[in-house]
Amino acid sequence: MTTARLVVFPVKGRNWCFSRSIDPFIPGSTQSSSSATPSTVTDLWKSLSSTSQPISSANAELLIDFVSNKMNNTWMGLEKAPQGSFKNKIYGVGLWLLARVKPSEIFLKSISKDVSGVEITYPTSLNARLVRRRVRHLAMSGAIIHKNYLYGSASLLPVSTVFMVLPLPNIPFFWLLYRSYSHWRAWQGSEKLLQLVSDGSNVPCDRRKENEDHDSFHSESLEVTKPSWVMRPSKELEELIHRARCDDGLNKSAITEICKTFELNPQEVLKYQKL
């Protein structure tokens, strides 16, 4: 289980940036994750048939991870294609399509199921309750939006199979397959984030239970549970925003400096500037 470091700050007016800091690489984590996912269809079938309940959430996630790995391997193959080749042109089209994916979707996808808590960093000029309310609103709306988009993309997959008769790669099918997977990840991330930042996910830090029928050392027990969200106001972030604040919002250089300081992905954060 991990704690996600989130950075929230206004870019222009009511347009806010929500981004997750790049986590340091943990040796062995990628290897163990990839080794748990079958690499071939035969291994996938064996893993699915070995369980007593073939139709289960665990098998569904295993199937989704298998398809995701196949798409990633195909994408890496297109990226390494020679310049000017047909595969390289398909890769360029893919980059053009990915550039139009909303940054909020990328943010929600970063909240995986193994995240057990969030640390929300925000400028000191903002109210902590307002920041948490905006994060909760993003999670609630994201759960609804990406659930609907998931159903819409998945329903179009059978229609896109008609292009398989052409002697060309079925780009519409693979794009809809990726969008279905991406919306599913964003939907799951939205529900996870909403759970983490909601009041119902917190247990009181001190809970005391008294029992007068037992001895004194059995009369009470103390249960301590840390909250799943922590608010961290940042003076450094406030100063970076204050120095670059203008009527048109934060400029590219200011956003790049913030990304460098708080270990954010500048390509994702700069998308909020264009919304």
C-alpha cells in the first residue's frame, strides 16, 4: 500500500490543476507486477480456469491487465519503428489522439487500487476545506462521467470490428479498446479517491472502550487509525504562484518551475493551461 502525493493549485480563475507527484522507482515493483500477469493466451486461460469462480472481479482485473500489457507492448513497438515507416505514422496519429485526452482523466487513472492514503499539497492562500471539496467534486463527477464513457466506448467495439476486413491495422478498434480501458481505470480511480477523501473513510484517532466487569488492565482498549487524507499547505507553492500571477493565469515557465519543484509531469500539467 502506498500514499499518493497530490498537488492542487489554481491555474487560471476557477480552472485548477490536479496532479500526482512522480513516485520514486521501487526496484522490483514493476517486475513483480508484470510477472503476476500472464504473458500468453494459454497462460491466461490456465489462470482463469484454475479458480473456482471463473466470473469474478479478480479474473476480470487479470484479463484487463493482460490486454493492457499487450497494448503497451504494441505501442512500444510502434514507437521504435523507423522514421517514415507506416508504423511510425500510426504512432504519430496515436500521439495526436493522446494529446487530446483530458488531464483530469490522467490524474484519476494515477489513483490505483493499492493507494491507501493521499497527501494533498496546496497553496497557503487557499482554504483547506475548499481544496478537499474540489478534490471530492472531481472524484464524484469523474466516477459518473468515466462510467458512462466506458459503456459508450465498449458498445462501439463490435461496430469497429467491420474494419478488420481491410488490409490495414484496425485503428478504430484498438483506439476504442484503449479508451474503454482508460475510462475503466479513471472510473476505478475516481471511486478510490472519493473513498480516501470522504469523511466516512476516517476512523476517530482515539476510541476508548470501557468494561467494568473485567480487571483494570482489561477495562479499556485504545484503537488508533490514521486518516486516509492529509492536508499540507505549502508556502513554497504559494510563492511560486504569487510571483507569476497575472490576469491570464500562470504562464508556461511558472508551471514548469512548479512541476520541477514538486516532481510533476509538465506535459500533463500544461494541459490544464489550455482548458
